[in-house]
Amino acid sequence: MKKKPWSGRFEKETDKLVEEFTASIPFDNRLYKQDIEGSIAHCSMLSKCNIIKKAEAKKIIEGLKEIQREIESGRFKFDISLEDIHMNIERRLIEKIGAVGGKLHTARSRNDQVALDIRLYLRDEVNEIIKLIGALKKSIVKKAKKNIGVIIPGYTHLQMAQPVLFSHHLLAYYDMFERDEERFTDVLKRVNIMPLGSAALSGTNYPIDRRYVAKLLGFADITTNSMDAVGDRDFSLEFLSASAILMMHLSRLSEELILWSTSEFGFIELDDSFCTGSSIMPQKKNPDVPELVRGKTGRIYGNLISLLTVMKSLPLAYNKDMQEDKEPVFDTVDTVKASLSIYSKMLDTMQLKRDRLKKMVEQGFMTATDMADYLAIKGIPFRDAHEVVGKVVSYCIKNNKLLSELTLSELQKFSVKFKKDIFDFINVEKSVNRKDVIGGTSKRQVLKRISEIEEQL
Ligand code: ARG
């Protein structure tokens, strides 16, 4: 067991169990890069403000860079008795360059240090996630453009409702992911604020230059209250919350892909390379990827609730409870990145079953609303037209017919307003293309939306 950096006032050694229980090094070692980056900036500032000597700063910075190389080449030994990444690096620095290494922690506490590290970490990762959302959006538009003519059943209450373009359906997700992208961009605004200089909770006795550190690290601003700065994890919560909403969107899309690839729906075929088989049923081809994305949504919600709960009763300022912020954030970063990456690839390789869809869109009386509109255009109040068409549908069900299979004389028994042109009016493709309002499913509108998007990209 190594001597603790804070052992001065202690007469006994830490219990082994306590050491293991309180350590964060098993998971926060992944902050090593940010920790070193932050320490280098802090050290440069200490020297610029004449708090430490230039030569000392140089030694410290060189030592830190070497430590980074040690970690990256796997030579660094993380020590659980040194609790966390901050003390592991600091102790190694002193080992390497001697007592002068101990000057690095001047005007700093682990409380503002860890806040800085997570902000640096999240800044990098959120930018990565924004890029991955961009790639997914591109896959969506590409797929929508390629299949522009294909009509699928649109559902409400999971009952066939009205025919829509497949591309229109897919572009609904484009809009969702665009909002996600905006949310993550907004999260960055609160992440990108520099807390160092708050020290333990009250600020520091040294004449430091916080703005200089912010400038070195590319932060847009610095925090304005030291107690808030060390006690705040709102930015992580916002990240978790944006992630939860993003995963909810991916989960909804997953649910649709799973349904669409059943023999009952049969709208799509996921590529073999994205499915798995069953160890007992030879015929099975399972949509494991969308299922797992849907499943993983649960743990992302859990991560959000977990950190919200950690934070809910904490008095100011830093409390050890806050060490529990890291695992939910790391797990979310990993899960979101993996889900987004696999999704783009899966969409690229997914195929539509066009013949089957052609048959499906004739089912379900999906142009019944168009039929009612037809009568309404001919002067029948819409409510009455609705009633008439309801009876037509009921007649079809009893006689096992599609709307398009009725004869004109059958229709005229329900209303004399039906003329020959009704058949053209309830044609599925015509029905789709008549939804020619901004945001509607007509081919013209969807193509307009696609070119709008392409211009933005
Ligand atoms: N490992 C700690 C964490 O992740 C670092 C801050 C510890 N501060 C302290 N005063 N014990 O939160």
C-alpha cells in the first residue's frame, strides 16, 4: 500500500475494504488524457502567474507527457491504494521528477480537477456523437432517396390508416435525429465552461489567471461560483437526458424494423450480416441488432435516473457521492456511440420487399378517408360522408372485398354522388400524391424535403 497524498493527519492506515470501496481508479483511468491536458494547462498558468518557477513548470510538463506515453503504451501501473486517476498521475509525477512534482497541485483541489476532467471528456465525446448522428442522418436520406416511389401502409394505433411513402416514414426519423443533434449541440454550451480555480469549494489564495487556463483549454467561458462549480453535474445530466431521448428514437425505429421484418408484415429484409440465427430452430433469422438497441435504451434511462438520484439531496459543495457520476456517463457514451455506428450500417444494407408492399397497401381500406373526402368535395358534409363510407367498409368486410374491387353500382347503393372517377380518386398512389401540403407525404413534397436536406448537408 502506498502512502496516501493526504495521510498527514491520519494515525492509522486505510482499511483494505475501504480502499477498494472508495477507489474510482478502476473506471476513471479513462480520464487520463483529460487529466494530463488539464494539469499541463494549470501548470502553464502557475508559471505564467509566477506562482511556480518556469524551470519547475517545464519539468512538470515534461513529466506529465512522459506519464501519458507510459499509460498509452500500457507500462503504467494503476494503483488502487492511490484511489483515483488524479492521485495516480500525481504520485507517478513525483516519483519521476522528485518533490517539485508536488507543486502541480498548488491552487487546485481534486474537486475542481475532476469537474474539469469530465467537462473535457464530455466535450470530446459529445462532438463524436454529433458526428455519428450526422452519419446516420446521411444514411437515412440516402435510403429515402433511393426508394422514393415505394408506398407503405401508414399506421395509427398500429392499425392500417393511410398509405404513405416509405421515404416519408423514414424522413420522420431524420427530423427526430436532427432534434437530437440540436440537443447535443446545446449540451455542449453548458459543458464547455471551465471550473478550475474553484479549488476545494471557496476559490484559492493564489493570484491565478482562470481565463488563461480557459483559453489554453479552448473553453468558451469560466464558472462564476466556486461552490456551484465543484458541486454541479447538470452538464452530465443534460448529456444523459439528450442520450435518453436519442435512444428512445433509436428504440422506436428498432421496434418498427423488428415488426417490418416479421413474416406477418414482411416489409423489409435486414441483411444477413446484421442478423443472427437460432441454435434450435433452423429457419430463424433474428433481428438481434435492433432488438439490442431497443433493449439498451433501458440502461440509458437507468443511467439518467441513477445520476439524478445521486444528485437529488446533495448539500453544497462536493460530496463523495458525486464519484458515482462517472460510470453512468461512460456507459452512456459507449452505448450511444455503438448504437449509432451500427445503425447507419444496418440501414445501408437493409432491403425493401417491394412486391409484398404493393399488395399490402391495397389492404386495410386505407383510402377510405379519400373516399369520404370525395363525397365531401361533392357537397356532402364531411360527417355524413364519413358515415356513408363507414357503411361501405362494413359492406366490404362482410363480402370480403377491397374498396377498389367494388363496382360503381354497388357504391351507388350507398350514395348517388359516387361516379366513375371515384376509382381514380381512391387509387393508392393518387391518394399519396394528393397529400401535397408542406410536411405531407406526396412525392413532390418528399422530394422537396430531400433536396432541402441535401442542401444543408
Ligand atoms: N475520485 C473523485 C471523484 O471522482 C475525485 C474527487 C475527490 N475529491 C475528494 N475530495 N475526495 O469524484
